[in-house]
Amino acid sequence: MSRGSPSGSRNVGVERLLQAFRRKGRRRGGDHPTPEILAAYQANELTADENAAIQEHFLHCRECPETLLDLREFSHPRENDTAELSDTWLTLAWQRLRARIARESDRVGPCRWVATPRRALVACSCLLAVLLGLASWVAWLHTEMRRLSRPQINFPVATIELGAPGTEPLGVVIPASAERFLLVVVAPPDLVGRQESRARPPAALRRTGSRGYGLELVTHRGQAVWNGDGLTLDASGSLTLDVPRRLLPAGAYRLRILNLEGGRREEVAARELILSYRRASAATRGQHPAAKGVS
Amino acid sequence: MHDDQQERLRAALETLPDEMRRCFLLRYVQGFDEGEIAVLMKLRIETVRLRLFQARGRLGVAGVTVREPERGG
């Protein structure tokens, strides 16, 4: 028994369909409800009896429940549902995506490698490390330049009096110093023991009349560690030169004095040396550092 | 299924309320799941589960054993 139409404005066509549906025998399925009736059933526009009739029809029919479920899906799609896509739509979507990727690549250009945040961070870190290294190196260069340009006082002096030619090596003890250069004063052998002739060049050198001399320091293996040309005798008849300390670590050397007249390099004096360094004691600190090597 | 069993099932189904019977038949004859039955019967899914549980209980009392069907009956 009908409980009254829930909606007074039900479609006349739907009403007629329902009447036809009822006449066909709903218990045995009979004629199937149309999609319009099913839509009305889903929208709660039918009476209770009509709902019951349709539900009874569902028990004997397979198509109508499927149709109603499809209507339900269409009107109330579930969130996780994904619609089936046609091949044409997929192809078009893929072409659009490729075109977009190509445009993005062209726009980024040379900076493509740092497009990702992680790569950009790595690049910035490397650049920062390089900049810090360069800054440190420049600062060190400035410090070195200031230190090198600062006039050096209190040169450690190594006076080497060659004396008479001998076979034993001459021991030279040099005071330890923080300075960079070592002042070496070489007294040729003819001046030793003759104070009055210190103002005169030694005989060997006087004889040649050379205006320039060369001095060579070689290791016991024959490797040259320092050489200087164009040296001239001072008032005391000695050759004075400054040598970087780093070139003269403690060890055995051979000192050679060369005559450079006429472009030749003639050895006029030579001596084996053994250099050693002595740390300044508390008593000698502040005094003028001097060393002597006397044969 | 034997005739006597079918008769027993039919008699048991007739004793069920309409809503319960329809839920039972849609589930174990037509093979719809609980969510689909809820849509077809315009019920909440919890109500459908309850009706099925009740129907199984009553049929079990009547000596009818129910097993889960495959989809499509």
C-alpha cells in the first residue's frame, strides 16, 4: 500500500513507467524498471511500496542492480577511483608533458645542473670553500710580503776564515735565529794571521785583478745549494754575502771561491765545511748573533 | 541442493523480515558485497552487516548452513 508520494512534483513520465512496471509483475522480475525509475529510486522519490517492488525485482534480476550501482558511481564517485583513460587521451597528455619538459629544459639552460636544491647546495658549498681558501692564501701572501719587506736586523753572521788549505772539514756553528737570511763573511786564506793585510785583497785574488768573484756552496754530493756571482772584496778583503737560511740546513758542504775574469769560472780557493746551528741560550739572547768557523 | 534442503531454506526465508530476507538473497544468491547491498537497499553498511548476521543466525537455527558465495551467484 502506497504511503503517498514523497514528492508532489514527480515526473509524469516516471509515474507512467512505474505503473507499467507494477503491471508486469514485480515479484518475478517481469519488466525491468527503466533508468529513470532507478534514478528516482536512488533519489528517494518513490513510495515505500514502490521501493519494495524494486528491491524485490533486484532479487531476481542481475542487470538492474548493476545499472543502479553504475548510476550511484556516476553521481557519487569515490575519492580513490580513477577513471579509465582512452589511448588517445593518454597520447595527447604524454605529448603535452614532453613539450613542457622540453620548454623547461630550454629555459633553465646552463644552470640545469644546479636545478635541484641539493645540487645547488653542493655547488655553493664548493664555491664557498674555494673562496675561503683563496682568501686565506691572499692573507698569507700579504703577511709574507710584510715580513719580507721588513728590514732584518740582527743577522746571524757566519764568519768563515778559510785559512791555510787543509784536508779536515771546517766546523761552523751558527746561532739559531728567527731571521730568514744568514750573513756569511768569507775570509780568503791569505788574510788569516795577517791583520795588517786585511785591508788588502788576498794575493791570489790580487794577482788576477778580478773585479768579480763567484762563491759556490755545494753539498757533499756535489749538488749546488747556493751560488753568487759578481761579488767584490770589501775593505777587509772578505767576501760578504747573505744566504737564505732555508738553503743551508745543517750538514756538510764545500765552499768554493771562483774567479770570474774573462767569463771563466776558475776556482781559486775551496774548503770543506760542516754547518751546525746552536740555539741561543738565556745568557746570549739579545746579543748580536755571530758564529765563527776557524780552521 | 536436495529438494528437502531447498524446501527448508525456502520456508526459513519466508520467516525472515523482508529487509533481512532481501539482504540475505542479494548477498548469498546474487553475490553482491555489503557495500553494494547498502546502495541497492538504501541502508547503511552497518545495518546490512547486522541484517546478514541476523539472517545467518536465524537460518542456522532452522538448520540451514550458509557459506560465502563467489560473485555472480
